[in-house]
Amino acid sequence: MIEPTLSTEELFLILYCIVDDLYPEVAPDWVRFRRSTDQMGLSDSEVITLSIMQEGRSNDSELSFHRVVEKDYLHLFPGLISRSRYHRRRKDLLGIQREMLRSLMNRFRLLAMWLSIDSAPITTAESPRWKSAQMSIWAAEAGFSPSKRQFFLGFRLHLLVSNTGAICDFVLSPANVGERDVAEHMLAVEADWQARQPSFFSEARPVLADNGYCGDWLKSLFGKNGGTLWYALRRSKKAASEGEAALRAWHRGLRARIESVFGSLEDQFQMEETRARSVWGVMTRVVAKLLAYMVGFLANEALGRPGTALKSLYR
């Protein structure tokens, strides 16, 4: 199935089945069997399904999305709650969504042949509104985006992506935290995770990085833990031979995978501008967008389609 043949109703059902299967695996008993569970009009699985569809459809406005569901898909969600209650429930279920995301990431992490690491900015306010924005989003900090060559106020999303395009790990940090500092933490977690999977890995999988992570200290630090880091040399340093030039081109070709993932998150899921008004809101929207990416990835593979063909899935 290269082209999608799913209606929106069928996609709702597929997403709900995936979420409802994951929910009992990650939700503790005190959440699943909390008081008044039977009296809730909308179950936790339905709230998360709506959240995933909202982010997959690139609908930043909860109000407009809620109106569409109420108008056209009320037969699928007969217990639909008000928009304000839906907003609060999304935030309350942040921990469950994060654990669902972690479960899916670990599932695809086992199948990865190699990994790539990189980061992208998440802007919370433009320069004239920095002072007022920091009053509500207190964790946002000023950072610099080399690709856009400009400063921004917000956060930085760090990802570890597999060769197939699946997200295997993520860290959300203030924008002023250095890429290498976060990479040190993520690589340590990856090395520890690989060490606990002896039956799957006869040798450590390489992690590919761009020239922002260059430096023997990070490579040697990851190597001490049993990992292998392949970083790109800075472009100002010319290749010593044709073989080295070919190796650089090969390295760039492999790293194109993570660039396409960030491109999908930016274009399809509007990751760089969450439009949240609080730290909790930023975290909720980021986790929901990443979960929508991974649930869509899983749905695509189940349908026999390329996992990263998310734009045609959420059309």
C-alpha cells in the first residue's frame, strides 16, 4: 500500500487500537482504576487518540479540531467532553503518553542497524516578546540556530533516530544547553541500553553525528562505555585524500535520514512552533507530536507502507 486507502474513520480506529493496546502496558493500576473512571464520558485511550490525530493533522488549534470532531465524528466519540476538559485531560495524561512513546521507541530501537543524533530548535517567542514570554514559560532560554543563523527563545529537541527513520530516544532541553552536553547524556544512556541487550548486539552499533559533535573527547567517552561514535569533520578542514572525501559523502548520505525526520516533524507536525503558553503545555505538545509520529510509523508498517510516509497517512 504505497498510496493510502484509509478514510478518516478507519484511521481513527487504527490509532485507537494501537493506543488501547499500549495503554494497559504502561498505565499503572492507580491510573487505570482511579475513582470515577466509569463515569468519565471519554476514556483515556480516546483522549490520547484524539491528541494524536490533532497533531498528525497539523491542527494547532484545539478549538477548531474539537469542533470538527463534534460535527463529523461524534458517532466515534459519543462521550466527547468539552474543549476545556479535553485540554486538561491531555495535560494530565502527559506521563502516560510519554511512557507509550518510550515503549514504541524501545521496540524500534532493537531493530536499528545504526543511529543518528542531532537537534533542532523549538521557538516559544520572537525577539520582541522574549521578556513577556519568559514570565509564563520560565524554562525557555535564549539560543542560537546555526541553520537559520539567528537567535531564538525556547528549547532544543535532541533526537536519536534509527536507520529506518524511527525515533529511538529524545531529550528536551533549554535552548542555551550545549549539544555536546546533552549528547554526552544520550550516548551514555545508549551505551548502557546496548550493554543490557547482550543477545541482540554482538558489537556496538555506531552513532552518526554532524560536525557540531566533533571532538575526540566525546568519541573516547562513548568508546569507554562500549559505543562507537562517527562524527563529521568541519567543512573548513579539507579532505586529505579522495578516499576521505568519499567517506565524508557516504557519512552525509546516511545522516540524511535524521534530517528527513526533523523535516517531517517541522512540516507535518509543526514541531518548531508549539504555540504553548506554559512549560507544561510545551512538554505536552512535544510529547504528543513525537507520539503521533511513532504511532503513525507503526501504523504504516502494519499496513505495509514505508514507516516515514506520515504525510499521506494523516492526510
